[in-house]
Amino acid sequence: MSTQNTTSAARRRRRLLVAVAAIASATLLVAAIVVALSQRTETDAAPSPSATADAFERPADWSPHRPAVHVTPGENWMNDPQKPFLLDGVWHYYYLYNADYPEGNGTAWYHATSTDLVHWKDEGVAIDKYANGLGDIWTGTAVVDEKNTAGFGEGAVIALVTQQVDGVQRQSLFVSRDGGYRFESFDGNPVMDNPGVADWRDPRVFWDDAAGRWVMALAEHDRIGFYTSPNLREWAYASDFATTDLGVLECPDLFPLAVDGDPDDVRWVLVAGANGAAEGRTTGTAYWVGEWDGERFAADGTGHQWLDHGPDYYAAVTWDDPRLGETDRLASRYGIGWMNNWAYAGGFPTEDWHGGSDSLVRTITLRDDEGRATLHSTPAPELDSLEGDPERLDDARLGDGETVDVAVPASGAYRLRLDAASRGGELRVKILTGDGSFATVGYDFAARTVFVARDADAVAGTMPEAYREVRTAPVDVVDGRIDLDIVVDAASIEVFAGGGRAALAMATFGTAGERGLQLEGVREEVAVGDAGLTPLRVAPIEREQPSR
């Protein structure tokens, strides 16, 4: 979703508890905050944890919707995440950023760095918008040119991005000689001129070691085009993959994964931002599993699937860790998405910044689900470093309308894990705020579906119907039980059900008042067990000027 006009309807079409005494004492534990960096080296070029007595407390000057464990800009507008790369032990991550929102349009690439994917340092704008006469900066890919194929030197960071001017989308090259902190426009831009196509954007680029060349996947209206290049400057068309009933595709990705981690069973996954309206869905992230021969992608015939079933997971990117061996790199990938939706993207009640947030960094694996290769999503293990001491919740049997109230950390950031069983009832987990508003995570044992709803949260009455719709995902029980892993932050909920067989990301907004959690049974009795609530340490992004 590479966009320059964050306020227009055309852009919206495109992308759119347990805080008991143990938690009070836990605030004296070691914190995880970011330290200032003076040198850009492998050991101290990005944030690392340091000590604080307020690890589980929100800074007093934060706005009530500022997330504790999700990436947001300090101010102004954010949208599409860009695929991170690793250089000298530091992850370099970018997102689209509009410093002129809401009066002005156009996005730049904003830069953040991390050594652990949970603590981030704000590095400022890396690629300026409207600087080379070809428009602003949309989605693309930054790669480390280790072999100097582009001629800018070994290890130069090259970004291929979409730019649009006068309604024409082209692909441009930008080069960084300082490790990805600042980029300059290539004099020969655009490196790919538009062939007469209205929608032609969001290049995803990777090195094909077997063929000794670069590969690009490009969103072209209802299809993904594939191109190859020896040098990142000159690109040749190879093939395309066409789709139906998914609207205008955006933000493609293409990568290999081993089924169940088996290196002898490697498939390729093609991902794209898509519109699921024809299936009663909203915009989201669709994918196909198949084969890639170096020039063509052939799907396996089982049809597309959805990486996330919630309302707010778009423009997703994935990446692996190049420090791992080949088998481990094929076993899993990281993933992150934009937690917003173009149907209401500018309507969130955040005053100090706009555009929502990024999702948690996830672990993405490919599993055999009853003969169909399916992506599974779980929170990346790096999130564990933010966890405090878990509080065990008593097992409960909830009849129709019966509830159990649970206290939560004042920060509003925590992780709830539980499993449940019922013959035909429904479990509802309500995330409460002091004014009586709430959002709901649930599992319907009769329908075998997990769901999220926010039609009763604090802003639902002012938002469009797309915001208030209940979102569901099919997940069957295992041995009669369903497990839920729910991560709650100040303005979002991410649900991982059935060991990652379904994920649902949802932005939701309460009030500044006291927060709480309630478990409720509906219809037949629901048995809840193995439940625990874990507070999450606040991980503020290190900025020169702290966010308000």
C-alpha cells in the first residue's frame, strides 16, 4: 500500500488481568528501554535494554492510546511497513511516513533500528519525498548489495521503491553509502518506466543465489508481475500471476518455507495485500502456496488463503535471519503488518500521531493442515523478553451469562494465555475500560470459529460499519479444547488461536479510565483452564524528543 494521499477516498480503497500485589512489586524489576547510541557499530548501533524501576508503568506524559509494545511514529502519519534487513548485527526497518498530515500529502521512508526486534531507536527520515522530481516515496525493498552488482560498492544499501507523479507510477533506485541511514536518488531514475499501466507498484526484491541475479515481484492491478535483473538497474519481464475477485493487489512478497520444517519439502509462498469484499471480508493479506522455478510462480491449486483474519493487518512483509543456517532459515520467517484499514484509516482518536501502529513482530511457519500447506502465525519469541512474572488464574466453569473478572496491569499491556472446552457454548473474553466500553475476543464451540469484535468499544459509534463488523476465522478444537494467546496493548488486540492456525489483529480504543478483563460463558457451560496473565514491560521507542 504505497500511498501519497492519506486522506483521499482513492487511497482508502487501496489499503485500507491481573495487576495484583505481585505486579506492584514487579515494577522494581529490570526494565527494557533503549539507550542512546553514539557509534553505528555491531555492538552499540541500536537500542538495548537498560534498567528502570518503572518497567511496567506507562510514562506519565504519554497519551492514553500510545502503545507500550507496538511501533508508532512520534508524531504525524504512518502506514506501510518495509521489509527489514540486517547489517552488522542491527535490524534496519522503515515505514511510510507523512510529516505533513493532514494538510499535505505524500510519504517518505522513516527509519528505525533494533538489535532484538522489540526495542527500537528512531533514526528519522531516510528517503525524502518530492526530492527528485518523480513524486513521493511509496513501498519498496531495501537490500544490501554484497556483491556490488549495482556498481555503488560492496555492501551499499540499495532501495527500489515506487514513485508517482501526475498519476503515473514508476520504480526508482536510491542508494545509501552509510548503512541505510540516508539515501540518495540515482541519477538514472526511474530504472523502470511505466508501460502504460494504472496500478504498477510496491517492488519486492530478493537475490536468487541459484540463478545469480535479482528477482522482483511487482503489484500490477489484479496480478503480480515478476522481473529479473543482474544489477538492480536493468530489469527484464519474466512472467505474471493473475488473480480474480481480490481487487487491486498491493505489497507483494515471495519466499520459500519448509513444510513443518522439513528441508526436503520446501514450497514457495506468494503474498499480496488484497480486498476480500467478494468473500465478505475486508482488506487484508492473501497468500498462495506453490512452486517457483526462477521465473514463474505456479500455485498448488488449493486457492488463496488469508494470513490474518482480523480487520487490521495489511501491507505485510516477511524476512528471515541471515545469521542462521539454511535449514533454520527455511523453517520460519519473521512478519509484521500495518495494523489499520483504509476503510477508516484516518478516523482513529489519536491526537499526537495518526495512522495506527504496526503489529507485533511474528513468527511465520508453513504447516501441513490436513493435507493443505497453511501459514501459521505466533508472536515472535523476542516478545518474551518483555514479559514479567505470569499470574496463574484459577480454573473456572462458566454457565450461560456467568462471568469472572480479572484485574490487569495499569499500563494496559499484557498477554493472556488460556485454553477452553465446551460442548456447544461460547467463550467471550471482554477487554474493558472504565466507561463501560469493551472489545471482545471469543470462541464459538458450535461454529468452531474464533472471533474479534469492537462494536462496543469507545469509538464504535463514530466509525463506519466496516469498523463495527465482527471478524471470524475457522479453527477446530484439538482433543475437545481450543487454546488462545491474546496480546493486549493500549489500542490493539492480537489473537493467535489453535497454536497459530489463525491470527486476528484488531485496533480498538477505550478511554483513559481504569481497565479490566472479564471472562464470560454463553449458552452451554464453558470450562477455562491453564490460564495465565503476564504483564508486558513498556518498550518505548528511543527518540530525541519523547512522544506525547
